[in-house]
Amino acid sequence: MFSEKNLINCDDSFRKLINSCLDENIISVDTEFIRNKTFYPRLCLLQIGTSKGSYAIDPNKITNLILLKKILKNKNILKIFHSPRQDIEIFFNLFGSLPNNIFDTQVAYSFISQEYQISYEKLILNILKIKLDKTFQYCDWTLRPISQNQLNYALNDVYYLRKIYFKMKQKLKSKNRFDWALEESKIYLNKKLYLNSPQDYWKNIYPSKTKDLNLFMLKKIFEWREEKCMSFDLSRKLVFSDKDIIALLKYPKKINSFSIKYKLEKKDLSIIEKILLNDSNRSLERKTKVLKNNFELLIILKIILKLISNELNISQNLIATTSDLEKLNFNNNKKSRLFKTWRNEVFGNKLKKYLNNELKIVAKGNNFFLENN
């Protein structure tokens, strides 16, 4: 399907591709990378789909990769991705900036289906009725030369991504939801997603796993681990996994076995032992979620959410998560995303109406509906 002309491996060809892309209104973008041993993802291949063809760029052969910013930053070119967080993280690490004007097909599909976070393979099957060969999904993309089968696999992603976009655009436009998909795609254009803060990593740990743990120790050991990973570009699981840090905090006497497992240097072992000797008794406390203990209201909100999801055929998780509902404070909802942009239109306004007795839940046969009071 694709040939050697679709593989860009010199600066001159890359420059010509970039100039060609600048004449496009829409391009599809994907990357192949590895991250199994490193903290930062390493770009191995960059794929771009245009109206003229699909191209794979070998970043190892390109010295002027910075030219890619001309496309990524161009507000007049819509960049189509599927679940782009890791792709954008790569670009952010390379160029120190985020792209403009992106469209995420994974997010967009949740506006025309109740399926949430659909895989690319399943999306292609659902929309185009084509079953992709994912044999090379986990291959070592650092190896060279790139085989013909690898090239076909990589370029199929951006080739079909364009086709998916145009079909989804039609469906979204027919439901007046295209702008919603564009708006929601912007969630990936937030620098905070890609800035690694060693002091704040502990906040990512699921609350139930950290119950009754010492707050000082939790923060400090994760901070040490993050700084080491970033300094030496090492995967977290190679330095000290989240799971084992939690186990160490629960059973500090296991320090010696963990020291052997991770081959800790003396200075690292000394830092950890010093943290574990801290006599602070302060346990970890999470910010109370306002509605978490108001079970009746929480159940009603979940019912309303489900009814709206069914009525609009939009993914329930896309509209609101349980955490979104638990954090609601009806005296001050300025920070809640449920009362902003498209969510306010489909959900936030209806919550307000229900609480003001302007809406009610009614049963008709075996089904429930929202009706005006």
C-alpha cells in the first residue's frame, strides 16, 4: 500500500513535506515511541497524513525537526489525533510548547456514542468496518531499518484517521456537536498535564491506597523517586514503583529487601531511611468531597446523568464522573466544569432546574424521563 517514497529520512524531503503541509487545512498526526525503560517518551517515528498522501518521518535522520512547529502551531491547520496525550507530551518535551487547533477522534466518538475512551482499532472497525492488523503495536520502533510491514502499520494509522475524521464530522454536524468535540479536545492543550512536579506526584495515587499513611513520608519518598527518574531519565518502575513505595510505607522493615530489588545506592538508601525515621504523626488527609456522604442526592444526580446520557446518546463518563458529582457545591460552582461550555448546556442547566423544582423525574412504563414541572 505504501512505498519507500512515503518514508522521509533526510532534511530536504522533510522540509518539502512541511511546506506542503502548510497548504493543508487538515492533517492527521500520530507517533511511535518507546517508554518502557525511560521516564520521558522517546520519539521513534512521526506520521503525518495529508490530502496528497501519508508520510512517516524518521526523527533519527532529521536535524531540522524544529520545522514541525510551523505545522503544530499553525491555527489554520486542524491537527487530527486519536487520544493525543502522549503524542503531545512528546512535542512539548521537544519544542517546549503545545500545538494549536487539535481534534481528538476518541473524545469526538463519545459525542455520538455512549462508548467512552474507545481504542483506535475498535473505532476503525465501528466507523469504517475495517479490521486493522495490530501485530506491530508493541514492536521495538528503535530498530532500523524499518520494515515494509512496520511502515504499512504506522501509516495506516494516519491514513484512516483522516477518513474517520470526515465521517465523524458529518455525524457531529448533524447533531450540532462538532464544536463540542473541538472544545473538549482542548483538554490536552494544558501545560500542567506535561509539567512533572516531584513535589506533587503523590496526589496521583488513588486515595484508598494511601489510607492512614504518614503524609510527610509519602510526599518525600515520591519526591525523591521523581527527582531521580527525571535526572537519569529512568522509568519509575526501575527506580521504585508506586506499589512498592506504598508497601514500604506500610512495612518499613522491608527496606533491605527493596534495596536489593532496586539496587539502591548508599546515598539513596540513606535518604529513604532518614525519611522513614521522621517522627511526624500526621496522616494523609484528602479534601472532603461535598456530596460524597449525601447518598440520596448523589444517587439522584447519577440518575439524571444517566437519563441525559441515554437521551442524547453521549457517553455518561464524558459528561461527568462520579468525582465531578461528589465535588459539587451548589453554593459555589464557579470552578466546576459541569457548569461550563457544552456540559452546562446538556447537564449543568438541568441540574439547576431540578434543584429549583423546574424539572422532575417521571416514570413511563419501564422507563424514566426528565420533564418540566
